[in-house]
Amino acid sequence: MSVQTPATRNAPPLGLPLAYFVTGLLGLLGGLVDLAWHRQEFLTLQPGSPGMLSTTHFYTLGFLTMVMMGALYQLVPVVMNTRIASVRAGFLQYGVYVAGVAILIDGMAAMRPPRVLAGGSLVIVAVTIFVANLAQSVRRAKSWTISSYFVMTGLGYLGLTVTMGWLLALNLAHPIFPNDRELYLHLALGVVGWFTLTIVGVSYKLVPMFVLSHGHLRWGWWTLGLFNGAILSVAMGIWLGNVFYLTAAFLGLLAVAGYLADLGRMWHDRTRRQLDPALVLALSGPFSLVIILAMAGGAMGNGELWPAVIYLVFNGWLSLTVMGLLQKIVPFLIWLDRYSDQMGRGPVPRMKDIFAERWSRQIGVIYGLGVAIAFLSAIARVGDGFAMGVSVQALGLVGLLLAILRAVWRQPARSPAAPHWGERLSTRK
């Protein structure tokens, strides 16, 4: 007989998260192409240029937000033991969001404020549908964990981020802000509030499950509070002076230290000793934060280091973590959709039968090599080397897209000793 768990009972159809994942990775590909093309603008740090605006929003809206929306549609039912309120709304939101992001990026590339405002308005509509859909789902939730609080706080910051972004878009046509410090708040809300808190919350759920770690988190609540304190300090810095930016940096440093300490504890206490290439890639993202923080300190005295720091935030911390976790999430979703109701009736595939570890190893090596080349070239301010590294990243990304499509289409061999991944995901705390 088959075993029903929260992971199998509450899961949305495979097509919902998968549409977001594939489109998000295509958004990253667009961002990499745009970044290579506008490399001189990036290396000379021209954040308000049309090329940098379009590149940034390829990364933030086209890639990261898209992928994280798909992940939350799948993981919120699991983390909080509830169903998505409306799968139909999830697909509707997808269409509105894709159209909004496309119009917004096109408007930024051409510096057409009306088009930027139109695209931004559609993005706000899509985000409102998304947040309302998840809020309605959470209202019926049966349980909350530390991951739940991170994710729900992140959703609040998503709403604030897109609202602030729309106001900044309005500022292009009708200046309403006296200086550019509001941009710092927009970045803090997005990068720390939405991206970082959500990824930390998801990793607190998924990493222990995939490495089979039973250790308790020591710093989760402290990390959540410190990250929130850092964002508040950035907001206060806009009106009260630079000392609050230093406070934000200090609080952020403590939050990262707590998060890395928890990850280190998970890794140390794991029962699965074999190195999983997808998890190595995913965990290399958080530990690149050490390099980011060290270089950010150096950039205070040498402004030429800031492009390398910013590059590593998006391509080290955020993209490496997301790409690594996707290589664990996607095969799980495929297994859940196709084989969860066959447990106990005969052999079913293992996750590594669906998404081979050799694919993860090759993707990780190629993409990681590209990040290293581009990062070192950004430090040395070598434009051609930077473009080469970004191109190697794009090659690794195309490999991931092809691997995902192959995993969806092919029928893997069945193993008589397949672990019950659905039960494991639903019971990990």
C-alpha cells in the first residue's frame, strides 16, 4: 500500500513549480548575457545606467524571485503542513509576473519610464496574488517551524521591495526622492529581507534533510532578529546618518556568523558522510559570504573592489545556493509526482536515478569555474576575462537546464532499495 504524508497530500502539480524554475533559470541566462555585454558599465560601477538596471532586474526579478516563488509553492505545503489555497491563482500569477518582468526590463534597457511603470505595476499585481495565495494557505497551517518564520518574514519584505521599486520607477519620471539613498533601502529590503531570509529559511529545512543531520539549530532565532535589525538600521541610516550603516554592517556580520555556525553544525552532525556534488555547490554559496564580508571591509578603503563584492553576492552567495538546491529539489518533485503513490507496491527510482550525481558534478565544476574566473577578473578589472568567466557560467547554466529537461522526460531505472523521500521531507524539523 502507498503511504500518504504531508509532502504527498499537499503537493501542487509538478507543472506549477517547474514552470517557475525553468523560466527563472532562463532569466539568469538573460542576466549573464546582459552582464557580459555591459561588463564595462559593471566594472566601473554605473548602477543607474540602462545596462545595469536591466541586468540587475534580470537577476533579481527574472531569476531569483521567479525561482523562489516556485520553491515556496512547493515547500510551504511541506514546511507548514497545508495546501496551496489556489493552484489556478499560481498559474495566473505566473503569466502576469512574466509579462510584467519582460516589460519592466525592456523599459529599463530603453530608459522608457512609462514602460518601466507599466511593467512594475504588473509585477506588483503578480506579487500581490502570490502573497495573498500563500497567506491564505498559511492561515490554515497546522504547524510552524523556524523555517516558517523566516519564509513568512521574507514574504513581507518582498511586498515592501516591489513597492519601493515601483516608487523608484516613478522617481525616474517624476522626482520624489531628494537623493539616491532610497536605493540602499530597496537593495536591503530585496537582498537581505526577501532573498537572504527566504534562502536561509529554506536551507534550515532542506539541508538537514538532505545531509541527514539531527543536530538542533542554535542560532536560528538570533539570525532572524539580527538580519531584521540590519535592515532597520539601513532604513534609519537614510534619515539619521552613516553611523547606522555601520550598525547595519555589524548586525549583518553577526547574523551571517550565526547562520554559518548552524550550517557547520548540520554538516558536522550529518549521518550521510559521502559528499553530494549538488550539496557541495549549494553550501559553497553560504560559505562564499566569508569572502564577501572580508572584501566588503577592504572595499571601504578601496572602492575599486565593490564590483567584485557585488558580483559575488549575486553569483556566489545567491546563485550558487539556488542552483545547488534546485538540483535536489527538482528530482524530489519528479519523484513525488510520479512515484509517491507506488511506495510499497514495488521498486521505485531513487533521486540519484532521476538526476544523476555526475550531472551535478559537471554542472558545479563548470559553473564554479566561471564564477572564479569572473570574480578574479572583476578584482583585476579585466573586462575580457570577466566576460569569459560569465560565458563559462552560462555554459554551466545551459547544462543545468538540459539536465532538468532530461530528468523530466526520461524514465529512470527502478531500485528495490529506494528511500521514502516524501516521508523524510515531511518529518524533518
